[in-house]
Amino acid sequence: MAVLDIVTYPDPRLREPTTEVTEVTDDVRELVRDLIDTMYALNGAGIAAIQVGRFERIFIIDGRVATDKEDAEPVVFINPEVVETGNGTVVAEEGCLSFPNVFVDVKRPRWAKVRAMNVEGETFEWEGDGLLGRALQHEHDHLTGKLMIDLVGMVKKEMIKRKMKRFHGTQAREAASQ
């Protein structure tokens, strides 16, 4: 188990196609454990494999977000597909581990239902509204190369690009000083 480095915007890997998991192997289980460790280390509500430079169609949602229970285990989604959304739309603030310290209002359907496979290889469906519905859609978007910057207007896009340019400049200066 390890905390992995996050791929940050504008890294082109975030736009790469993801691949279906054909079998839940020990490598897949290890990736799931690493994703969970990384998500919790960075205080995320969810994480997709593509965000750590892996191309498997996997994402994780924090158990508290998925169930509203404080001690709930994270929920693992392998080969997820959004099967339905609805109940109107809502605009709410989103953040993303691939966009550190960037928070923007994004319009999404209020509710979503996802079908996926768990680490035992069993198919299940999970649905939710509010933060859970938003998290399901956000993480699924990662697996299709869609990012939150794609869901905002031109002014917000430019603001995000400037913030990310500053972030990468700070990272480069910190690395050079070590």
C-alpha cells in the first residue's frame, strides 16, 4: 500500500482513454489499496486510477460520501458506467485532486446511478444525489477524459489555467531548492 503521486492538469495523461478491467487480479487489488491510501492522504472524496497515471477503468468514492456513515469503507467501482441521471440540475462547488486548491461551480444532474463491478468481481449498482451524485459523475468523467475545466465557461477556464500555471511554477521552484 502506498500514497501515489497525483497527475495534475494540464498533463495529457488525464485525457488518455482508459481500459476495461477484464479480471480482478492481485495487481488490480493493489492498485485499489493504493488509490484508497492516496485518496485519504489527500483528503479526497473520490479518486480515479487515471489521476495516478494508471489507465484501468477504476474509481473510488469515500465511504462517508457514499453512505453518510462515518466509519463506512470506501466503495470501489471497476468498469463503471453511468446508467441514469436526473432529478433536475444543480450548480455546486467542485474540487479535484488533479486541480490542487481549485474550486469552481459546476452544473450537473442532481442524481446519478452507476453500475460497476466490485473487487470480488460482482456487478452492483449504486445511486445517490447531492454530493454522492456529484462525486459519481465527477469520477466517471475522469475515466472518459472529461475534466471539471471542461464544464465551466471561458472566464473560469482561464482562471483555472492561471492557477495551475502558478501551482506548477511553485512545484518547480520547490523541487529546485531541494
